[in-house]
Amino acid sequence: MFLKLFRRKADFSDADYLSEYRRTGNLAELGELYERHMDMVFAVCFKYLRDEDDAKDAVMQVFEQLIEELKISEVRNFKSWLHSVTRNHCLMQLRSKRVLVGDEGLFEHEAYETFVVQAPEADVALETQLSDLGDCLQTLAVEQRKSVELFYFQQLCYQQIAEQTGFALTKVKSYLQNGKRNLKLCMEGKQHG
């Protein structure tokens, strides 16, 4: 019995782990699945964040995000879905920190401070808006945020969002409509606040 248990786990596909996690809510199942793809998650995080400690933190934050999102998202290809979640997480991190991603030399010495000071007002305003948008996205209900991110950031159509998340098509339309309205209200509140 003991060896049979280990053989069974070795034969589990990503879909098997997902199904088992959704059925039982057992974090050990999700942990084993995530461990298979952790190198990829770290590589994506490091590519965007360019700092080993920040990338390690992001790997843990992405795992914590999966705990809730996998309960509501219908995932067909875990690896590509995880890549998108990871990329979006890193982009939100960058926006919230107001870091401009560019030439690595930009961050050496005082070049970064000089660049920020000399940035045109339009760039500063855009960066502020992006930061505010990131903050406002985090205030949305998970279903609204997921629908908005897939529609606007990944440019998926309603049907593709429904297929990827498992939401009914009518729900996707509702989540997008309500999400857009809530984002608009939040952004207006930040501008007048």
C-alpha cells in the first residue's frame, strides 16, 4: 500500500492534481503540483523583477494567490495559465512600486534618480495612473478582477474567458461590466482624493 501511494502520485498529471485539490482543498496536492512548475515561476519572476529576493517573495505570493483562484477558475492548461498568473502578478508588483522597467544600467548609481527627476510630467502622470489602476484592480472581487485582466491584458474574448475560468458566458459579461464600473469609480476616487 505504501509504495502504491507513491507510484500513484508519480503518475499524476497536472489535471489530476488540480482535480484532487478542487475536490479536497488539500494544500499538499496543490503544493506538489506547484513544485513541478516552481522553476518556471521563479524564472518569470526574476525576468520581470530583476532581484532574486523579490523573485523568491513573488514565488510564494503566486502560490498564495493560487489557493483561492484555483477554487473558482477552470484551468485547462495549468502551465500556461500559471505563466499568465505569474506574469500578471509581477506586472502588478512593478506598477505598485512605480518601477520603470528598462535598461539595467538605468538602475546603476544615480542614473535612476536622475531619470525619474527628469521624466516629463506626462510620464509621471501615466505612472501614477498605472499604480492607481493596480491598486484599484486589487479592490475588485476575484471574479471581476480575473475577467478584467483576461479581457484587457490578455485580450481574450468573452467565450475564451468563460472557457479558461469556467464562468458562465453571461457571468463573464456581468463581471466585466461591474468590474469596469468599479474600476472607474475607484480611479475617480483616487483622482479626487
